Amino acid sequence: MKINNNNGLICLILVLSYHYNIFAHEKQMKTTSLQIDLNSTMDLAEKNSLQLKSSLDDYNSSNFQHTLSYFQFGPSLEASAETEWYLRRDAMNLNSNQNGDRSSSVTLKITQPISNIWKNYYNIKELEAKKDASAFDYTFQKINARITAAQAFLEAQQALNDLEIKKTTFENAAIQYKETSVLFETGDASKDKVDLLLSQANLNSVENDVNKAKIEYLNKLENLKKVLKLSEQTEISLKPLEYSFWEKQKVILKDLNILIQESKNNRPDLKSIEKNLFASKQEIAKNSFKFFPEISAFSTYTNTEIFNNESGLNNNSNLDNSNSSLNGLSFGISMSWSIWDGGLSLAERSSLKNKEIKNKLNYEEKNYDIIEEVKNNYNTLKNNLQILPQLIKLSEIYSESYKLSLVKYKTGNLTASELIKSQNELLNAKISLAKIRGDIDYNWLKLQSAIGTIPSYSNTRLIK
């Protein structure tokens, strides 16, 4: 019997092709494409930030503790219950004075603090300040999440700009090499072996730059996905940066002194330190009550039941076999005073004072840091805005120079090395222009965060 191997091979190819198509379709279904811009990137980072979620949880916890502190003004209620069993009274005459075999009691006690009411006032102020500090910390984390995402986005966009520019350069280099090869092979006197080799070396060099730019772009995309907390199946799509925010809208920044003053009024991290400083003062005031007596009013209700099991009694007729119940209500005032605790209260007070001093120093240092941050971002933005028109003009000049050099090269009036030099000058000018446009947008957002506002691509709060 003869088996047709060709038919079996065809069937195997068909089966593998079918399964491959299914796998490709499933992979396509799982992959999510996401096209984002600068604003949507910051919004997505704010939504997915783990630090921001943790900060929100801290705020909710502080808010809950502050709410519960108001209940400490009122009374506290305690309940207790116990049951006791006694040995039989006919065994060695034990428990002969007991009227029963078992007793159960229930006690309810209401205590109303008196001296601690004023102490709790400071406790409420302390917790309220900590709650406000947590709210400012949450805002600060929101600013950090947005500015970190903006930086990652602009770096990825910059890498994309470099890649596109180098791709265009590679296409031009390929055309130059092809034309040089044709002219050299046809015996054109204007193109010698040196021109051919330089054109080929330039093509290989630019191709290598393109491959490096691809890897850099992919790495920046992965970093952006990590910052945005996106899954591996998500594919991010970006567009090259054509113009910065400042080129689209002719705007003027406010004066530096005005922005510095606004930063002192708006910075959430500075306000958080200010609130923590206030909280530390309230904590010290609350701690002072440990050196004074605590006075409380109380009222206690007690119900006691005594049970007598006749089966466990002897024949002693003097014992009362009936059950009994006792009720009692009392009230009064209690006082406790820790006169000496081995210096624990003094040590705690010293620690709190040290905490207050650190908060004061931290507040002063943060003021200096904020002023420096605002000045640096303001001056960098202003400097980049002044350089931008020059780089635009320089890019136009090099573009025109390259076009003329290309014409002269084709006519034999320019060497390959001179053409390559003109090409590299245009490449560097385009890359510098794209970079400063990205830097301007980043400096603009960084200045917003330095002032203490939520970074946004179209924020006009800092504009006259």
C-alpha cells in the first residue's frame, strides 16, 4: 500500500495555519490600542496612581478619627456580667455563710468625663489639623502623579520625534547613495570612489541611528505604560509634536514675584507642614493634662441573682432554699492622679516639643525650596521661549542650505562629505527644535506644579 506523503503534508500545513489564525485572532482581541495626548495622559495617571489611592485612604482614615473624636465629649457606657458557683455547704462546712449555690450579677456603669472635656477639645483640634494635612497631601500626590506622567509622555514623544526625523534622514541618505552609485557606475567624473564610500558609510550610520531610535522609543513607551499602570496588552499610540502650547497661543506669564506669592498661598505640601505644625502644638497642649488629676462623674446599676439548688443541699433546715434578687443604684465622682510615673510623661512631652521644632524648621526650609523651584522653572521657561524663535529660524536655514547643497552635489560642485555635513546640521537642528518644544511644555507644567496648581495643558491661572 502506497501512502501519499504530499497529501499528509498539505493537511498538516492547513491544520497549523488554522490554529495560527485562531491564535492571531485571540491575540488581536486581547490587545488594546490607546491613543493619548498630554492631558489624557495626566488624567489617566491620576486615575491609576497607587500613591494617590494610598493618600486617599490616609485621608479617609484621618477623617474617620476626627469624626469619632466628637463622641468623647459624651459619657461612656460599660457593661459587665459574672457568675459564681459555690461548693456544697455540707462538705467540710465550706461556704456555710452562703445562702445559695450560685450567684449571677450584671453591672451597668455610665461615666461622664469632666476634666477631660477640655483635654478632648485639643484632641479634636489636633485630629482636625491632621485631617486637613492629609487632604493637602492628597492634592500634592495628585500633582506629582500628573507631572510624572507628563514627563514620561513628553520623553516618549521626544523619542518618537527623533525616530521620525532620523527615518526621513535615512530615506534621503538612501536616495543619495543610490544616485551616487548610478553616477559612479556610469563613469561620471564628478563622482569618484571616495564619494561612493562616504555615501555608503553615511547610509549605514543613519540606519544604525534609526535602529537605536526605535529601541529608545520602545523603551520610553514601556516606561510610560509603567507610569500609567497599563497592562502589557495595551498598545500606546502617540503623535509627533508639531507645535508647543506657547506656539498655539500667544500668552504672557505673570511677574515672578506674583507667582512666588501665589506659591506660598497654594502649595499643598507647604500647607500640609503648616497643619502638622498646628497639630503638634495641640498635641503638646493635650499632653499637659497628664500632670493634673482626671475627674469624672459616674452612675452604676447592679443586679445580683442568687440561686439555690435543693438537690445540692444537705438536710440542714437552717438554710434558706429560696432564690433571691438584689438591685442597686449608685452614683458619685471619681478622681485619679498620676503623681509620679517615673518621668514617662516628661519624656513624652520632650519628644513632642522636639517634633514641633522639627516641623517649624521643615516649614522654613520648604519656603526656601519653593522659592527656588518657582524661580528655576520660571527662568528656564522664559529662556526656552526666547531660544525657540532662533531654533525655528535655524532649522529653516539649515533646511534651505541642505536643499542647495543637494543640488550642488548632483551637479558635481559639492563633495559627499560636504553634503553629509549639511545633512547632519539639518538633522541636529530639527532634533534640537523638537526637544525644546517638548521642554517648553514640560517647564510650563512644572511651573504650574511649583505654584501649587493642578498641572493642565491649558491652565491659564499663571497667565496675564
